[in-house]
Amino acid sequence: MRSSVRKLSSHARQLRMCSSGAKTTHFGNRTVGEDEKEHLVGGVFKSVAGNYDVMNDLMSAGIHRCWKDRMISLLDPQPGKQYLDVAGGTGDISFRIIDAINQSMLKKPPNSTSDSKLVISDINASMLEEGKKRFHAKYHNLTSTDVEFVEANAEKLPFDDNSFDGYTIAFGIRNVTHIDVALTEAFRVLKPGGHLLVLEFSKVENPLLETLYDTYSYNVIPAIGHVVAGDWNSYQYLVESIRKFPPQEQFATMIREAGFKGVSYESQTFGVTAIHSGWKIA
């Protein structure tokens, strides 16, 4: 009975929003007001921040590391460049950028300076704090790259036009309320010749594997979240949000519509994720 009441209440709420003319969007499988989604997503990531990295390893059996390594190889970070990692959270992508630049610096003459800058941006203060802790523990403030942490919304970036050579976002863009706006912002802050790279969950291409993946996602991932983090609902949302994200070709079209050229993508692990690439030509 309780479940039925909850469903009826949710349905009535959706009808009220539609009749009032309020703009709506999805929060997992729920329909919510656009102005409500940012707050709800923020609550999810505040809840999962402390266990985020452990859960990534458990949920993907560590394969997420391979996806991220491939993303960085496509980015090919170089000394003297400026990079922005949006939804940078706990620093998994950012630290790979730093490490890649450090490796390049080893090939240069002693006492060379890299003049590189990396901005790690996230809308969620709890995720950003986890990133800062990991950064200080890993590097002790000793890197060849100038690193800055900035709390910011991907739809309203506080940076000048034509500021960065590379823009990365991993497993973050599906949580943005207006994906098209976030892509437009990415285009704005990139320099001409700048490279956009997006790693995100995508569409499994094989029907049989898709069925197995759905079974695992809906039944196992929330259960792991409950056991490890004491949080079923947040991981249920994360699974549902994956299914709401557009498949590979549709998302590639959105990137093109934001102004990017040379748009391409690589499906990873049978389409569980995809790495999307685009260039700002002018």
C-alpha cells in the first residue's frame, strides 16, 4: 500500500508541474522541476563523496581505470598547456593529467618549467573536498603543474572565453540539467584548437549483453552501495541516470550542434561507456 501511495503522489506531483507550466526534466526515472534537479543531484554526490572511488572500483571491477587511461591518452596532455577538468570531483582524471605532464617534463632539460595549469572544477563542494584531500596526500603540493580547485556549475563556468587547451568531463555530464548548455560553455572556454573529451556511460550495443548489464545494474549496484556506503537510493539514481543519457550517435550530434568539429567517439567495453571527442576550430 505504501508503494502505491508513493507512486500516486509522484504522479499527482508531475501533473501539477505540467499544469502549472513549470519546466521539467528527469532525475533518474522521476520527473522533477528543472530548478529542483541541481539540488537533488547535489544531495546524491554529497552522500556518495566519501566512498566514490571505492565504489567505482567495486561497480566496474576496476575497469573504469582503463577507460580513464584511454581518455588521457587521447587528450595527450603537454607542458605549457591549460586544462579544465569539469565535474573533476575526487581527481581521477585530473591526477592522470598531472602525471602525464610530469612524465613529459622528465624528457626536458633539468630545471625546466612546465608553465601548465589545471583547473579542477566541480559543482559539489563535498566532492571537491575529497579531491583536495587526495591531491595533497598524493603530491604534497609538489607538481610541475599549477593546480586550482574551483566550485562551479558546468552550465555557468566562471572562466573567460578561449581560456583552455583541453576540457575533460568524466561521468559528469549526464547529471547536468541542460547538457546542451554545458556543451556550449565547453566550446566557449576552449581556445581555438582546443580539445573536448567526454567519458560517459552509454548504450550497450549487443542485445544479450544489454540485458545482462541491465540486470547487474539495477540489482547489484544499488546493493553494493547499500552494503559499502549504507546508501541504496543514491546508487539507484546513478543507475537510472545512465539509462536516461542519449546513446553514442545522438550525443555526438549534440556535440556537433554546440559548434565542435571533427567529432568522434570510441565505445568502450561493448558500449558500457563511450569517449567522445570534439575540436574547437574557430
